[in-house]
Amino acid sequence: MSSPPETLSDSELITRVLTRDDRGAFGELVARHQSAVRGLLRRLTGGDVAQADDLAQETFLRAYRGLRGYRGGAKFSSWLYRIACNAYFSHDRGSRNEPLALPTVEEELPSAVYLPDALLERYDLERALSTLKPRERAALVLTYANELTHEEAAVVLDCPLGTLKTHVARAKEKLRRRFEETP
């Protein structure tokens, strides 16, 4: 009798998908990683839940089709992040690199609505992140929100380590300047 999918490691589940076309095993991989992939994509899309969910679905479809290409050198989650970032970059190129148009809190909510400071700060951060170039935003989100090392994030973004560090440094500087300008 074989082990239930939830007790198997990612690599064991991948083997089951590849050798037995076990869709239940792939379903378990999706269940394990969908929250992190969707969270990454929501940050990259400026909180656009529908777009992030569409890109997450595209990510897992690409992962299923390309699973034979996963070599196991990096963590499976890093491989998924790479697919997710590529899906995001493809979508971003398709939108002609227009900046994300996020409304201000004042435009979105009546003035009588009270919001805790932490929620307002998060909203300000999402707006600020939306002003960054897509690769800068991805580098910052991967290293800070997803807590990848610079080396792991460089692998995900398929760029040299120095380029990744430059993206992170530029993004941090742009955010610093933006928040200094904000009253």
C-alpha cells in the first residue's frame, strides 16, 4: 500500500506525477504551494486578486506541462516562483509596461471610514511597490516578502547575483525617496 500524498515529500510527489501520471500527487503539490505563489503574484500585481489568481492558474498549468524540466537543483518552490515571475513578466509586457493604477485610500473609501494605521501603511507600501519597474518589484518581493536569499532570488529571476542586488538596491532607494516625499 502506498503512502497518502500529504505524507510524501515534494520530490516523491513529482516522481509519482512523472512515472504514474498521478494527478492527485500534482494536486497535493498545488495545495502545498498555491498560497505562496498567489501571495507572490498578488504583491507583484499590486494587490489585483483576480489577475494574481489568473497568473497563479497559468503558473501551475505551466508547471504541470513542464514538470519533466524540473531538475531538482533548486527547491520546488523556487522553481514555481520562477514560473510565476515569468508569467507575470509576460503579462506585464503584454500590458505595455503601464504603471499599476491604484487609487488612493481617499478615492476608494469615504472619509468617515476608520482604518487602522497598519492597514494604511500596507496600502501605502502596495502603492509604492506599484511604481517600481517589474524586475525591481520582483527582486524586492522575493527577498523581503518571500524571504529568499539573494542567491535564491537571482536563480528565480534568472539573472546574475550582482544584477539582483542592483535591482534590490534601486528598489529600496526609490521606496526610500517616495516615503521621504510623502507627508
